[in-house]
Amino acid sequence: MQTTGIITDIGMDYKTRKSKISLLLDTKEIEIVEQLKNENKLNVEIKKWRNKRSNDANAYCWVLCDKIAKKITVQDAVVTKEQVYKDAILHIGTFETMIVEEKAFDNWKRVWNSQGLGFLVKEVSRKDKCVKMHCYYGSSTYDTKEMWLLIQLLIDAARTQGIETKTPQEIESMMKEWNKNVSKRPIQ
């Protein structure tokens, strides 16, 4: 079961000295919760909720990448929308810094890249037979805020190239749509 909710109480079980958390879940499926209540042990993940990006955001991202690619392609120097997307990810994307042994670097890079087009590895330095790298996440993992930053970067790049983009009002309207559920959530 996966749902959203809010923490309503935090305490401690004095017998076991372990934390206790009460949650108010955004589901009415009490049968599932009742079944889980009888389980001996559960996997639990609690993290800050963020509004997921919308498909409209993804579609607009690719429209911008395509327009930019077509504009900057000059005769023999073909630029693809995928290259524009990857450049944008490298410029503004979320990444983890990792260090691996040199002999494992190529395999690590292959595995990381296989997760999707935006999963990129940028080598930062080499020292003592190790490689320090930034491992970028593709936009499929982005929340609304991260996706907005990516789209804003692409809008700026498009405007620099003289490419028409959505009006500020249209962009603001998209943002309101992306964030409409955020304002309905109770403050935690």
C-alpha cells in the first residue's frame, strides 16, 4: 500500500524505547490497513511529500528540446533534441557524487546510464586509482520544483535562440496547475 498523509503524533514506547508515530492517511481503504495491522513487521518509508511533475511538463520539456535542436543544427553539425535534453540535465540536474575504483568506472557508468536518457555520469577527477563522478538523475524522477527549473532553463535557452515559447501567463498557468494539490495539503 502506498498513500500520502500527515503525522499527527510522535511519541516513544517506554517499554521498548522505540519511536511511535501516528499517521492520518489519505485513504479510506480501512481493510488494507486492518490486514497490515496483523503483520509481524512492515517495511516503512516516510518522506517529505512533493507534487509529482505532470505529463504536460514533460511534453513541454520535449517540445522545447526539439525546437532548440532544430534551431542550433547547422549543416553538418546535427544537434538532436536528446543532446539538448542531456545538456540541460548536466547544467541544472540533480546528482549524487560518487567515488569508484577506476576498474569499476566503465561498468558503473554503463549501469547508471541504462536507467534512462537523463541518467548521466560526469567524471570529475581521478586520484589514487579512483574516479570521482557526478551521477545525474533523469527528469523522470523529478518533482515539480526540479522539473520547473529544467523547463525554465530550456525556456531561457529557447528565447536566447529567438524561439517563441509559451507566454509568461501560459507558463504561470502551467505552474498553478502543477501546484494545485500542494496548496490543498495541511501545513505540517
